[in-house]
Amino acid sequence: MPGENTEWKQALFEYVNAINEAALSTDSRKLRDIPDREHRVRLNERVLLAARREARWAIRTARSEMRVRIERYQATRGEVAADLSIHLVRLMEQRNQVWSEERVERERLRFIRAGRVWRLETVRPLPGERPGELAAEELDEVHDPWDGEKRTPVPSAPFMNPNALYGFKSKVYAGAYALGDDGWGYGAVGRGVPYLREEAVAYAERWWNEPNPAYENFEVNCTNYVSQCLFAGGAPMNYTGRRSSGWWYKGYSGKEEWWSFSWAVAAGLQQYLATPRASGLRAEAVYEPQQLKLGDVICYDWEGNGRVGHNTIVTAFTPDGMPLVNANTVSSRHRYWDYKDSYAWTDKTRYYFYHIADEF
């Protein structure tokens, strides 16, 4: 039928327009025509939480824009399945000061033809893999089925070359780490290495929505990304040779992957930061988000059961001094720290705030 491969895009436009208007006005009534009840409930809850937060802190959404890219779609007679990348850009205002918040979410939409018109049938946030069984040695860590922030099995290890950072703007200070004959970084070899917070933030800003080609990008990327940022700020690797200890990445030996769980597993990094040590990457637990500085880390325990499933890095602050964070797996820039706009958030969510040492 002529035009059938594109007519469904009108229904797509109506959907995107509805969620954009709801985000701008924090009015869930804008969502009433979305036919997928389960997804409508998710969106309603997110809008309600955003409205409460903005009312409490006198924050206003001055502008909201959504840019949609169709990554791929499959059309059969009377049905279309499409994977979308939705880039949300919001201009937020508090005390007459503004900042820009960005987030990129992926969704899979199914459209069906009903007579002469197309209508949206279902919406599923991506990635949406079911939890997989992990080895006990991998901390039994799981991530989210909706936005990658919890209940997704940890994928294959990242392949990370420290030398790739030299082409960036980060400075390398004596004592940060030593380079072996194979070019990889090994352990801390000195004291007095400053944490360059601005460098960590600059790296986070540069790569928040684009993987550094020198690193392997993998589906659950939140801790890998935060580790890269800390390393760009001068945090020294602590190479132990054991995946369950230290904070390090060596690379591949033959086909065997060599990296610590603390580098790329959410709970592993949180446990590493929580453990006191005399040198190397160290952190102090603080108890209020206002105590954090640029380059500090927030860890998220979605169910409040001691199982951390997501990590972010502080890259800016609201006029009232609340942290704004950058993150992967859902690429986020200057996102409000509490993550109540995430499908992963629950009313049991517990936060861990870590102030990274000024000197290693």
C-alpha cells in the first residue's frame, strides 16, 4: 500500500509530542492518549516525581526539546517495530539561573494499522534483557531491565588503553602509575598525586554521549565510564593481578581479560571506594549531596538492599548547590542527582556519596 512504510511516523510524532509536553509542563494529563497502559504508568510516575521535586526546590523547566532518531525499523503488512533514540534537552531554571540537562534514552515501539490509520500499540524502554546468571566471583551484580541502570548482566570486559588518554587534555603526573614494557599502566608508585577534578569533569563532558574509541564500549557502561573519568583526573591504578582486588586494567593476555571488578562493576567500585586505604584511589563517605565536589561519585542502590546497581560522577551544581551528574548507560549530562526521573528509581532507593581524595 503506498505510503505504508512512512504513515506510521505520524503516530510516532504524536507520541513524542505528548511526552515532550508532559516533561515541559510536568502535567501527566498530556499522556492520557498513550495506549500502552504499562508505559503510561511509568511515564505518569516520572512526571509526578519531577513535579514534586521542582516544586520543593523551586526549579522550573523553561524549555524542553526532544530529538528523535530512528535507529532501525522493521515493517510487515499492518505492523511496524521501531527502535528509537530519544535525545531529551531541557533548560532548567532556579533563582533566575539556568542550566542545560541532557539525556538519551532508547525505546522500542510497536505500531499497528487500524483501518486507515496507524496507532501506537506498545512501548518498551531499552535495553530490556532479562537478568542473567552471573558467577559468584562477579559480585552477583545485576542492573536494570529498563535503562541499563540495574538488573542487566555485566557484559564482557572493557579493553582500555591508558595511552589513549594522552591525546586528550589530561596531564600525567609522576607517581600516578608506571608503564610496563607492554605499554599498560601498573599500580601506584608514589604519593602526592593531585586529583585534577576539572580534568575528570572535562573527560566526563567530552565522552558522556560518545564512547571513547580507545575503550571498549559495552552495554552496561556506567562504572566503566566513571572509572575512565577518575583515571583522566589522575587517579592511579592499583594493579594487584587479581580481579577481586585493586582498581586496575591491564588489557588482554592472549584471549584472557585482565581488569578488576572495581573498574567496571557498579558494586565493585562502591566497595572499593568504601574501603579505607593509605594511598591510591581513596574516598571519604559523606552523608549529604551538598557535601560533594566536582569529580565526586554517587552510587545508587535501587532496592535499598545493599546491592549497588549504578554509578555517576558529579560534573556541575544547581544554584542551590545540589549535584548534577553525568553517566552512562543511559547517556546523561547534568542530570539531577536523585535520579527520580529514571525508570530504575524506587521509593526504597538508597544513595552512597563519596568525596574523592584531593591527593592520592
